[in-house]
Amino acid sequence: MPAESGPVGDAGFDGSLPRSFLRPALHIALLDGAWHGYELLEYVHRVGLSSVDLSGIYRTLRAMEHDRVVASEWEASGSGPPRRVYELTDAGLQSAESYLRAVATARGHLDDLLAVYLTPSEQAVGVNGVSS
């Protein structure tokens, strides 16, 4: 059996969310209203999608716009050039609600997985010292 290569093991898993969570994360962020690309990039990094770059955000937003779950328009900026802002369409709102349910289900599965190994006090505090 190969030795682990540091704290992330052989698989290279560092606790970041997989890129497949990008589309659900964008849907959920846009539930709060219109956002521009840089704001969305900061948001996805904050929620654990640290490997996503700005081109990945815009590529996904274009695909979402093509699927008619997102609409965009240019917005004047107080300083600098106009920015494109994105918001959910009615179909996007329905998708976002579905993603919220799916993420909640995934969270439940992860909680079940961790419950096998964590003591009740560790479960209450969380692995990173954050209360769940």
C-alpha cells in the first residue's frame, strides 16, 4: 500500500469542493439577486471551490445563459467600464431550488459518513473547529 503524501493523501483531496459543484453554487448565489463575475468568483472561493478561476465562472455562466436559467445585462459602473451582471430566470429559480435540495441531501450523506468516525463532541464542533 503506498504511503500517504502529506495531509491530503494519495488522491490529492484537500477538502475543496469538486468542480461539479460550480453550477449549483452559482445557482444558489444568484438566489440573492444579480451578481457580476468577480463577485461570483469571490463567492465560490469562499464556499470551497478554490480551484475555479474567472474563465471557468464565465464559461459556466455562458452555458447557463444558453440553457436559459440565467440572463445577463450590462450595468454601468461608478468607476471603470460597464460590467455584465447575471441573474436567475424563472427556470433558473426552479433549478436553484432543486440544487438546494440536492446539496442538503449531499450534506446529510457527508454527515452520515463523518458520524462513523467522529465522536459526538467532534461532530458538534466540526472537523475545522466550526460549529455545524
